Amino acid sequence: MADLEAASKIAASGLRVQAARMRIISENMANADSTAVEAGGDPYRRRSLAFKSYMDKELGGEAVKVFGTRGDPSPFKVKFDPANPGAGPDGFVKLPNVDPMIELVDMREAQRAYEANLNMIESTRTMRRSTLELLRR
């Protein structure tokens, strides 16, 4: 039973990471069209989640945890729009470095990883229930 509990805890660590990842992706999508508020300023910079796996000696397996977020260093897109309040003196506005298609693919990947971890937890619950039923006989 201890192994099944450890498996559930490891899968739960994956759930937490993927939930945080989906939150960051949602922020990116929500700000995909955000420009700077002051002239010549920088717009929203795409963010990604930084996470790593580690050996959890208590659980006897590898778990994952979030250790922060980081900004995407790729350059901003620019477009000529002198009427925009965020336009620089040359009339160009910097646009966020968020590509909605990349965010959609990342969201799908995070969703599937979340579902896989959720299925693992459900499987361990079923195995525990079955084990308890066998022991009662």
C-alpha cells in the first residue's frame, strides 16, 4: 500500500506542475495583444514555467516541482501604428512575443500530461480499493 501512496504523491506533484503551466499559458494567451502603456515601452513578454524533476527519497521515486517562471528572450514583433499610445517616436509599436498557435500546442500538451497524472491517481485508488476488498475476504 505504501508504494501505491507514493505513486499517487508523485502523480500529484505532476498535477501541480501542469496546473501551474496551464495558468502561465492562459496568462500568455490573455496578453497576446497587450501593448505598452507608455510611448516606446515594452509590451507583455511571454513567460514559461521553470520546473525540474528531483529524487524524492521519502517517496522512493522522481517527483517534479516548480521553481519559478522566466521570460521568453525572443524579440518583440513591431508594427507601424503612430496613433497607438505605446508607439515610439518612430511610430512603431512593439507587440508581445506571444504566438497563439504555440500557446495552444503547449496548452494541449499540458492538458494531456495533467490527464495522465490524474489517471495515475485514479488507477492507484482503484488498486487500493481492490487490495482492501481482497484482504476483507
